[in-house]
Amino acid sequence: MRNKTLRLFAALLALAMVAAACGGGDDDGGGTASGEAPSFDEPVEIDYWLWDANQQPFYEQCAADFTANVQPNITVKVEQFGWGDYWTGLTAAFASESAPDVFTDHLARYPEFVESGVLVSLNDFVDRDGVDVNQYFPGLAELWTSPDGDRFGLPKDFDTIAMVTNTDMLADAGITIEDFASAEWNPQDGGTWGELIQRLTIDANGVRGNEDGFDPSNVAVYGFGLEGAFGAFGQTTFSSFAASNGYVATDEPWANEANFGDAELAETIQFFADWIEAGYVTPIEDVESLGGTTIFQEGGAATQTNGSWMISTLSGDATTVPVAYAPLPVGPIGERRSMFNGLADSITTSAENPDAAWEWVKYMASPACQEVIGEGAVVFPAIPSATKIAQDAHNANGVDVSAFTVHVDDGTTFLFPINDSASRVEDAVGPVMQQILRGEGTAADLLPAAAEEVNSILGG
Amino acid sequence: MTAATTKNVASNKTNLSGGWPVAFWFLLPSLIGFTLFFFLPTLRGFYLSFTDWNLLANDGEFTGLENYRTLAEDDKFYDSMLTTLWYVVLNIGSQTILAIMIAVMMDRLTNSTTIRSILLLPWLMPNVVVALLWLWMLDGNFGVVNAFIEWLPLGWLFGDGPFRFFQDAGKVIPAIAAINTWKFTGYTALLIFAGLQTIPKTVYEAAAMDGATELQMFRRITLPLMRPVLALVLVLTIVGSFQVFDIVQVATGGFGGQPGGPVNASRVIYLYIFQNAINFNDLGYAAAISVVLVIILLGVTAVQMRLLRAGESDLA
């Protein structure tokens, strides 16, 4: 009898489990815009996530303005998480159906969210409210459109890459920032850019990299510092050099194959591996353990490449290294190239009130909020007039940021290679880059196999 | 008096034979915990391994054995199993030998509870703290361990430094094994020590009378008599060792590295499961690897129990 009770109990528990296992995902969320703009009579709270702590105060300002001037019944709670925790936290939040209503989205990540069906298409909202997607820098809005024509984000800012130099070290070597601005690079001998880097390298005995007796095994200051591990796309590291050597990662956004086997890429990666070996570029082991920007800021490297979002960190009050920026060197194709990357705000299917979430996204993508962000002088907003404000704010602080914006003015940018499996591609290529930069194999030998793996990931 | 005693015994007997309801209520709290947090998730994981469940969408289709077929041809899976095995050999080898030495010394030399407590200190530290601590100490640029090796100098033994333990594909697994050995040796030693205490002191006295040396006593008395305890300890520590994750995730990630690096040299099986589930959102595949891992661990445990005859003791 009691055994029967127990069995019944166990059976009930098992049933409950099956129900729990199969029952998930009953709410497919996702609101679509109805014919006319709704009014918000009841108080609504929007959860908004971002990762950049430097921008948090300005988005909090935007949120306050939004509630005060636009939608009195919608309040926005701004939450910030560091870059690493942000994506793990977001994944966990999606899995537990507690994701924020709106979050700052990245081009490398959003296609995987789209594939998983957790983002709300903004097409109906954009059409209904007549949002002008041409008010942004050309190309930025289209980055957020999937091959199906669905729009999953409204642009908030853009970033480009430039050379970052330690002006004290430049002065010691008798180099001016203009020398870097007019430098040329090639993957064979480094070009005039390479000569500058060699002159800036100093070994423990004070011998410079271009002088006789230079000891590459005992370097005190490297001429060029890698910003970080290369990864697959090398936004802040190799991408500008490879692109100015004629390399194109993918022929089109959302491509089913990539070009990791191209000779232009192999030459570029091999150049850095050789120059690490020769003592002019920071060893990848040091970069992995300390971080490239830390090495630069501690005076271990005279220059680096970095993104425009780092300007306030590199030129901020807390830095000890005096910094000047130069455009990237001109490569073998006769032009410079900077990756043109942009962030946007996306609405999740977890949003309880997509209409209210849209109002907030629309506000952040409007001049009213982007001008506030521009005044903060942390990033370049997606709207040109707001970026002008950011430039003026930087100039007022005595920081010349034209090295970053010149790429946009001259049209020497290329877009982030959007693809639907960025994390798998990173996992396939990242370790191979680590191997090449450690000198454990040549780029020409190792990259083709990685290319094959990437193509099977993208094609599959 | 006699009658009362008899009656008590009798009623005790009744209670024992009808003890199920009582036992049930006593077991209920842990049964609920076991069911909710262990049994049901295990069943669900088993179910997920037959689906292409997407972590973000929290949805998936039944795909039958598809995940297992992929797994059978997945080089990364075999690679990470080998990495894990190499780690387990290094970790369990060094940890068990050290723990036995410490336990025997404690048993033969001291009864101090202070020393026993000190042994447990590393075990009390959270894994992430341990990982961060050693990440700094083993760093190639400013780590104290490198300074120590240089100061000793141990160059003739290890070669010329500085050693970048977490950035060198050949050193990263030994380094992680050493960290976990440092963390768990004290705890393992205490388990073995408890087993040693069950060996009657009279056996040692008799051996001493016969003129046996300490080493002989260890080989012919201690080792054989503590076999059942050792078997239990090995099963526990080996299963635990296969599950190494947090130290790898934190220490090899470092400040600018990639967890599991360099060049995937420290991608242990738990990290591979984590990557599939969290980075690639492929919960179904991650579940399939987990199921296979459970089967492997069950096999390893069964073999161990049998080889070490864990059920029998020579003490009887």
C-alpha cells in the first residue's frame, strides 16, 4: 500500500517534470506595431542594458529627459555590466526569460540573436512612425537589417580605428605625429610605418630597433603594441592592416563563406608574427596576460591601434601617458582602411510592452538623445550633427580626434563582416591566430585549414 | 522490570517493521531537494540531448540521435577529453601521493587539531578566488612564482624564465593541476587520515616489537589496511577532477586571453560543454556531451571499485 503511494508520488513528480520540460517557451512574445501610435496611460518601466560604464551617466540623462519631455508614463532603468559579463548575463537572461526590454547590441552578436528569434523586428514601428533611417551616417542603419529585410536595431553610434601614440616617446625618437599620418605600410618590410616602429623600439641597453646591436630578446619599449588577441576579425588589431592590403573578410554581409584562406590575410598575420619575433611588436603572451592597452599605458609600447570608444580612457584625466592620434597607415592598395562598426539598440521578445520599448529606442536614435551623448564626448553618435558636437567637445578638452573621423570623411572605411555564427568562427580562428603569433607555424600553413572550418560553419 | 524491558524491545521491533512512514517523512526534505535540483534536471538534460535545443530561444526540435552522431565525429570532443585526462592524471597523481604522505605523518606524529585545520585552509577558499590568486602569482611579468624561481635559482631544473604558465600551451594544464593539487591535498589528506584512524594501533605495536621499520610498516600495514578508504577517496577525487572548470575559465581567460587557451591547450571537457551551451547556444549538443561524460564517469568509477575491491576490508 505504502509502496503504491510512493510510486504514485514518484510518477506524479515525473509527470510534472515532463510537463516542465515540454512546457517552456509558451510565450512567443514579440509585439508588432498596430496601426496607430499607442498612448501610455499606465506607468511602464523599461529595463535597458549597456556595457560601457563611461556612457552610463549620459544615457541616464537621456532617460530622465525622455520621461520628463516625451513619455511621462514611461520610466527607464539603465543597468550597466562589463563587456565580458554583459553577453554571458544576457544569454542567461534570455534563457531564463528575464531579459531586459531594450539592450545595446553589437554587430558581432546580433545575428545569433536573430537566428534564435529573441529580437523584435522594428519594420512596422519604423514605418508607422516614419523614422528617417537616412539621418544616420551612410551604411549604419543597413548594418542592422537581416537578409529577410527585417530591421533589428536603430543605430546609436559608430566607431573607427586609429593609431594611438605616446607623444613623449615620439619626441625622444625625433618623430612627429605628422610622420605617422603620412606613413605607408606594407606586409613585406613594414614600409615607412615600419621604419617609425623600429625607431621607437628600445632594448634594455637603450639601443633603438633601427640601430646596430639591437637585442630583440631583451626589449624595454616595443615600437608597436597589439591591442589584444587577434581573434577572427581583429577589429582593433590586424583588420585595418589586412584591409589596406586588399583583404576582404566576407564578400557581403551574412555571407555563406569567408576568405580566411586569402594570401592578403596570411601576409598580414605573418608580418605581425615576424615583427614579434624581431622584437618590434609586443609578444602575444604579454598581451594575453596584461592586456594591450595596459602595456601601452604603462609605457611598454610606444604606439598601438585602438577604437574611438577608447578616446576618453586614453586621453582622460586618469592617464599618465600623453597621447596623440594619427590616422592608420596607407597600405599597398594605396589607401588607409578602418573598420566601421556601429552599435544599435534592440528590443527583445521578452519586452512586456514592446510599444513602450520602441518609444525608448526611437528616442535614443533621435537627435535629442544623441546630442546629449555627443556632449558626453565618449563615443561618436550615429547622427552626423551629434558627432559634430562630440568632436567639438573633444576639441574643447584639447584632444584632436580627427584621426578617427578622417576615415569617415574620406570614405576609407569597411564594414564589420556580419555573419550568423560569429562565436563559432571566433572559436575556429582565434586559437590558430594564437599559434601563428607564437611562431608555432606560419600563417600560410595554418590559415587554410581554419578557412575550411569557417566555411563549413557558415555554409552549414 | 524484566517485563517492561521486554515490552520495550517488542514495541521497538514493531516500530522498525512499520518504519516506512517515519522514514519517509525524515527523507522527504532531501527527497524534494534531490528530485527538484538533481533528478528532474538530469532527466531533462537527458531529454535535451536528443533535441537541437537553442538556449536563447528556449526551444528545440526532437532530432533523435543526431547530436550523438555529431559527437562521435567531433575532433574537438576527443581533444578536450584527452586534455581532461592529462589533467586528471597529473592532478590525482600528485594530490593522492602528497595526501597519503601528509595523512601518514599526521597519524604517526601528531594529534594537533590546529595542524588539521590549517591543512583545510586552501580547500575553504572559493575556486574563483583561488584562480585569480594564482593567475597573479604565476604571471610571467610580475608573478611572485617567477621571482622565486629566479631567486633560488632553479634555472638548471626548469630552464630559463620567465615562465608564462597560462600563456604556454605546454605548461597550462600542469599549472592548473598544480593549483588544484594545492587546493585539495589538505582535504584529501584529512579523508585518508580518518581512514588511518580505523587501523588498530596494536598492529603497529606488534610490528614494532618485531623490529619493522616505519617504511615497512607503511608498505605492509598502512597501505593494505586503508585500501577501502583509499578506494572511496579516489572515486570522489577522480570524479571531482574530471569536473574541473572554474579555475580554467578564470585563470586561462586572464585579462586578455581566451578561456581554454592558449591554442585550446586547456579546453577541458567541462569548458567545451560550457562553450557549446553558453557561447554557441547549442544546449542540445552540450547536453549530449554531458550524458556521454556521465557514462564515462560511471564506467571509470565501476572499474575503480572493482580493481580496488572497495567493498571488502582486510581488517575483519
